Amino acid sequence: MNRSEIREEAFKLIYSLEIQKSNNLEEQVELYLESNNITNKNAIEYIKDAVFGIEKNKDEILKEIEKHLKSDWKIDRVSKIDLSILKLAIYEIKYKELPFKIAINEAVELAKKYGEDTSRKFVNGILANIVKE
């Protein structure tokens, strides 16, 4: 698995957790890895780091997203797909110090593949504003 494929798997898990709202995060992660036959050590490490890191920093990440929404928008109006993509990208930029150009590009690619027609521009705009600060 290359880094983009691993990131895509992390996004899929983050999205499923967003929908399920499960209490047992560890169990959900293990179940996802097992049911998707993810055995690559680097993939497992990255996915776990992303999921648990986002959970640990959830409040700050959501504040970042909310701060950059249009004034008449609330976070619950953002699609779960876009929200999941943004959480992953913000985590990578702010907490993993991944170069922002890579994080934004990867997020936009996920938005193109999984989001609505407007997702690409929305995700790009939010992340670009966060990086400008």
C-alpha cells in the first residue's frame, strides 16, 4: 500500500466512525482493520495514529473547521464525508507536521472521489484558510 491508499483507508474508517458514533473506538479500529484485511504494519500504524490522534484533538480540530465556515454555517451542516476529510487533513497539518501542500492535495483528491460536486472547492477553501493563519 502506498501512502495515498493508506490515507484513503484512514479516511474510510474516520467516516464510518463519524456515522456510527461508537463508544469503543479501539474495538471499532481493530474490527475495521480485520474486516478489510489490512495487515501492512505501516498502514496499521498510520491508521491508528490518525484515528486516535483525531479523537484526542477533536475539540481543537472542530474549532478550526467552525472558525473557517461561512458565518451563517454551523458544523452540523457540513457533510460527514467532507467533515471526515477535513479532520484527517487538519490532523496531518497541525499535529503530524505533514507539508500542507501534500495534505491539501490528498484531501482534495479524496473529496473528488467521495464527496459531492462542491466538496473539492469546499475542502480546499477551508484548508487554505487554515494554512494562511
